Amino acid sequence: MEYWLRLSPIPGVILWVILYISDYYLPLYSAREFREIGHFQFEDSFELRPQYQKDIDALKPVSKRHMIWLVLSSLLIIFIWWFTKHLLFFPWTYLLYLGMFLLMEVAVHLRHLRNISLIREIRKGGGVEGEIMYRKWFSYRISASEFYLYSALFLIFAVLAYNPFFLGGALMCFATGLKHNRLAKKAKSNPVEIIASKT
């Protein structure tokens, strides 16, 4: 697999496009479902990424920002492949950067699937009563903890396999954990209105 990823940018771009598109529609589905089941409230927004919060909250089926970033990031992957192959002559650096893109999305998708599993269990058999309120800082804090765990996991794989792809994933997950920790501190010092998940 590493050989095919390094040989051409196309496999990496295809994987990235699939993951990034689903990274918009999975939280869109979860946001809609959380509103319908009516047990959950979120401070400010269900979505953690500030640039997509308005689109997810509005349940927009198409986000211009998301599509623009998808195109730009895909072109960036192609440029990194060309640059590392023809100028740096270190193909492992491309795998490092590709791991940052793809494994970060793998970690995020596992969280999306957890949310979907939770929603389906509630719809199928109940099990949740009353209302649960999530403060924004708490959501970011939990997210940061999860990214640190994924970072440690990818780092173990990177060391055992001596693989720059997993090292890239470990670095990006760790950096995202730090970012969400900063956002948690900011959100805790500036609380905003609680947004009910009910429609």
C-alpha cells in the first residue's frame, strides 16, 4: 500500500476526497438526528470546527467553504507529491504529509461513527432520559483527549513499523489536540447561549 501511495498522488487524493466529503455529511447527519431525538443540547454549536459551524447548524446539504477547501487541499497534496519527488528527492516526506491528512480524518471518522452508533441505539431502544447539556469547552476538552490517544496509537505504529505515514498522523492528531485544548480554554472563559438540539 505504501508503494502505491508513494508512486502517484492519485490514490492519496482519492482517499482524501472520500474522507473529507464524508467528514461533512456524517456530522450533518448527526446534527440532524440529535435534534430529532431531543435529548441533547449543545452550547453554541454541535460542530467543533469553527469554519463549518454555521453550515452544519443550518443543515446545509452543500457548503461552499467545504468544497473550496476540498479543492485547495487536494491540489496541495498533488503539489507536495511533486515537490518531494522532483525537488527534495525524499519520497518519505510525502508519506509524512499524507499521513497528516488521511490519518487525521480516520480519527475524526471514528468519532462520527461513535455518534451515529449512539443515535441509533437511542432510537432503537431508548436508554436515555431527560436532557443532556454539553458545554462547548467540555466538548473541546473531550475531543482533545481523544486526539491525544489517537496520536499515541499512531506513534506506536510509526515506531514499530518505522513508518513516516503513521508519524504524520501522530503529529497531526497531537497538534489538533493542542488546538482543541486552546479552544476549550477560550470557550470556558467566554460561555455563550445554550442551543437546544430540538427543532
